[in-house]
Amino acid sequence: MKPPFIIERLDEHDRNSFDCGVEALNEYFRRRVGQDVRRRMTACYVAVERETNRIAGYYTLAAYGIALPDLPTDLAKKLPRYSTVPAVRIGRLAVDQGFRGRKLGGVLLYDAIDRTCQSGIAAYAVVVDAKDESAVAFYEHHGFQRFRGEAQSLFMPINNGLRNWVERGQ
């Protein structure tokens, strides 16, 4: 049995009907993500429902650098003394309201981490900026931890990421 969604790079998909309930995320996806992709500022991936060809969710990935002092001391002391360590940032992740309750957010998050791991590009961690406390709880549930002194910026070391997901049965 085929999964109900296929996750692929954003291309000529119809983005106009997408509605995650957060206007800033809707507006970005409908109007601006294409420009960011063309300018190579981000890569965008969409979950498309096979049956209807509707976009059910999306996420963006971009290169990022983490300042070494922002990491917890126990992790930072194990890393080379560079001023920053390479990372990948999930800039936005959203699920259309019509597809909520199907664990698609977790699937998109897993795909972003897996895609990062499979890319062959050196990156220590995946970083997210949660929009609110509900998003923080979502990311923490999936194994992300907060940066020192940051309320809504979280990270997950890649070497732990997929292993943690598999062990927890995500």
C-alpha cells in the first residue's frame, strides 16, 4: 500500500488554497517562498496528497551556523573550538488545517531530518525557531532542546536525531 502523501521539492504546485491557520505562514508559502527558492535562500518541500494532489504541508531548509556559546556546555565542550558550528535550519513547517490529526507534522519533521542526514553536507544539528509555545511543545516532543537563554529556538544534534526517532517509534 502506498503512503497517502508524497514529499517532494516545491515546483509548479498550486499553493493558493493552502491554509494552516497562521496567516504569516500562509502568506509566506503562497507569495514569497518561490522567490526564496529561486534566490537559493531556502529549499522548500511539500507533502502532496496522492488522491487529490492537494498540498497538505510544507517545510523549508536552509544553511545555518550555531554560535558555540549558545549550545549547552556539555555538548559544546565535545566540539572543535570554532566560533560557529554548521547546521541546517527548518525555517518554516506547517500543515494545512484540513490534514491535521494525521501526524503529518511529525512526518514532515522526520523527512527534513532524514533529508539533511542523507544530503552529505556536514551539519552538526537541525535548528528550528518555534512560532509559539504550542510549536515549542511539538519540537520538544520530537527530541529538540532549547538553546541556552532562548525561549523558542531549539536544536537537535543530527547524530542523535534519526536514532532517537527510531528508538521512540516515531
